[in-house]
Amino acid sequence: MSSEDPLVKTRLVKTPRILLVDDSEVVLATLPLVLAGHFEVETCPNPMLIAAKLRQTPFDILLLDVDMPALSGPQAVLALRRFDALGSTKVALYSARQGEALEELSLSCGAAGAIPKDTTGPDLIAALNRLLEDLPTGSTGGHVLLQGVEAIVFAQAPLEARLVRLLGELGVHGQARGVLGIDRVMREVGAGLVIFEEAAIDDLPGTLARLHTRGVVGHKALLVIGASATEEAIGAPGLDLESLGEGARAALSRVGGQR
């Protein structure tokens, strides 16, 4: 297909879509104006409507207020993840809170990031763009990167968020999914690496056996966090960039996918 093909041009200039959920009428009125030309923003004042919105329209980012009367931002994230309603949508908490308190809140619910509400103009646009990037987010410390690998993470927050961030530093594009509907997610998402947290899944050995029996695993590499007596496992207490990288490479090598 020629690079001049209009379909190619359409894909290249696709504007990222944001679902902004906030109970402040001022925020809902002003933020779309700030982001105009960079993002296509749809607003919603009620967090109880998020799941329906996500079913209707694919969004790249869910920008979610923390303190809302009907349902707090972190509570909404946990509920959406539990029922696998987010898909590939990345969540950023958006709050008047600052610093470590906001970061810890983001980690605790499994959001992809957090943005203080005093971040405005170009800084806000840059922060949102960073959420969309699949590049490593920090120093790799000399570790071999697993560039181009796609991963699915089935875990509880905050380990879920920690795993996704560590994967990003290894060059892996990881997406966290709820622990319900594992068979369906593995069929639908073409990821080469699947990471399970033992504590997040009832009867993990039985679940893995079922996935193999139903042919869902295919050529996917499986890595278990926190399990014992299995060659696929690494321990959660000592989980760091190096151990995750070694575990991921070992899992991929077992299915002929070492990079």
C-alpha cells in the first residue's frame, strides 16, 4: 500500500481520545479547550457511567478525578479492572493532591499514572502523551531489553501497576487486565507473554491446566509471580527489574520466543 494512500494518512493523524470524568463543571468545561488540537475529549460527570462509555467508544486514556461523591477515582479503577471493562484504555488519576500521596494512590488502584490538577498547558499535554508512549520509562541499569514484546498482566493492585511499570522499563508493552474472563482475554489479545500473580487467582494450577486443555495458551509464554516449586515462577517479595527481566526471557525461551 502506498504511503500516499488516504487510509494510511488517516491512521497517521489519528487524534488520541480521552474520556474525562470529573464532578466539577469548571473542569469539564475548560479542560477540553486546553487539550483541543492535541486530544479529542469526551466528558462525563458521573463515574457510574464509565463502563457504559467504554463499551460504546474506544478511548486511549481515562482521565479520572480522585474525589467524587458517587464513587472515588481509585474505587472506580478497581471496579473497572475487576470486570475487565478497561481493555487497553490507560487510566490517569487527576487530582488536586500532590506528590507521593497521589503516586501512592495511583499505585494502590493500578492506574497507569497520576497528574496533579495544577499541571496545565504544555505540561499537561506532555504528561498525557507520556502515558501513550510504549517506550521505557526509566533507566534499564544495563539490563537486556525485551523490545517489542507484548504482555498481559493478571494481578492485584498495587502489584499490577508495579509490574506494568517494570515491564515498560524493559521495553515491554504491558497491559493489566481484570482476573475475570482470563480465557477470553487470552484469546482476544495477541500478547506473547502472560504474567499471573498467584494470590490474585483462585486455584491457579487448575486455571493453568484448563487454559492448556482448551488450547488458549498456544505459543504464549507464561510467568507466575509468587508461586513456588514451578520453573516458571519468580518470587514477589524480591521482584525487581532484573528478576522480572530474567523471568520473562526464560519464559519466552521455553516457547522458542527468546529475543
